[in-house]
Amino acid sequence: MLCTRCRIRTAVTDDGLCTFCSGTRPPPPDGAMAPVPGAESLPVPGGWGAGTWPRSPVGLSRAVIALLGCVIASDLFAIGAGLHLGSLWGELAADESLNIYTGPGLRAQELYDRAGAAQTAAFLATAVLFVIWFHRTRRNAEVFESGVQRMGPGWAVGGWFVPVANLWFPYRVASGIWEASVRLHPDGGWRTVPKTVLNLWWGGWVVSVLVSRIAVSQWDRAREPEQVSDAAALVAAADALDAVAAVLAIVFVRTVTRMQVERAGIRQTATDPERAAPGSTAP
């Protein structure tokens, strides 16, 4: 029988709760403890990675943010190259005697191809590391508050690869991460933090994906010079939206990481008040 609260683990109590939801979770092995905020690199026995204790997302978050910066740079590169190429095709539409396949036209196309390759490389590298960070924060959320999780930790990875559902499943996972990472009130009571950052990030990403698909489809169908010029402008707009989505992703990653570091600090204080230190570290 599954736990009546989290619907993930096996119920072990008379009222149908698992060890996590009932608060009877066993202590970490060998006296391991969560880290002091801002001291994720200190040699605390067990640290973030001990048993059911959270693992620090700080290092991963910094790497993800750096790669998201590369995504933004590649998008700006592609926007400039695309608009330049589109303007040349626009000139060809007005004067059909021009040759777009030699001289400036050929160089513009080569530059645009390089920009596309840079975008692909930046996106793939960022996607891999982001999913790793996302999965780690989901695992931490399981430690903080398993009862508010709507989907299992595996969906933090698999949810991105399910057609159509990938426009919704990762958001459900992220929502559970957000709720579990919120710092509690000093008296231990539940505190609700608006999901504005989460919603803006997810909305920006979904809009960017949809517009990008439309733009690529129009680019592939373009045959006449005017059509190519219009398609290049739409692709540039999609790249601009992608850059905005990347900025929102940076804000989301920083916010969730900071909340988890703070939440881990509360666990440290509750376990060993003498080792707790004021302040926290966020990327």
C-alpha cells in the first residue's frame, strides 16, 4: 500500500503514511549532517550527499548559469547574422539582378551557418547540465518535503523527452521543487512564496519553443526571396525570445539554488545548532 500523502513510498504507519511523511525517517548514517549555509565545501562528515540528506546544487548551478550565458551570446550572434542575411534577400526581392550566392551573400550565409552551429552546441551543453541540476534539486526536494511532490524524481529527466507532455511535465516537477525548497517560518510553520519566477521561466521557455518551431517551419518552406527575408526576420525574433527565456532560466536557477541552501541551513540548525552559522551562499 502506498503512502496516502505522497503516493510514492510504501506506507509503514497505522494511518497510512511512509517514513518520510510520518516524520519517522531514520537518522543519516555515521552521524552525517547537512552543511552550514555557504560552507558547502567544508569537510562536514557526510555533507550534502550523505544518505537521505540533500546534495549541494551550488556548483552545478554556477556551471548552468555560465552555459546559459553562452546560449544568450550565441542567440545574439544568430540574430545579427540572420538579420544581415535577411536584408540581403530583401534586396534581391527588390532587384532580381543581384547574385545572392557570391560575394557578400555567400559570406552572410556562411556566417549564419556558423551562428546556427554555435547555437546548437551551446544549447546541447546547457540542456545536459541543466537536467542534471534539475534532477539534483528534485532529489533534494524529496528530502525537504516529499509530501508536496506531484511526480517522481525520474520525471525530472524523463519528463523533458515525452512529446507534447514535455510542455507540462517538467513544470509539475519544478512546482514541487519550488514548494519543497521554500524556507519555513521560524516556528516551523509552512510558508508560501509566489511562483512568479517559476511561472515566468516556464512561460518564456514554452513560448520560445513554440515560436522557434513556427519560425523554422517557415524558413524551410521559404523559396522566393521575399519569403526568405520574412522567414529570417521571424527566426531572429525566435532567437530573441530564446535569449529572454535563457535570462529567465538564470533567475530561476539562482532562486531555487538559494532557497535550497537556506532550507538546508534550517535542517543543520535543527540538527546541530552549535555548528550553524549565519548567512548563506547563492550563485
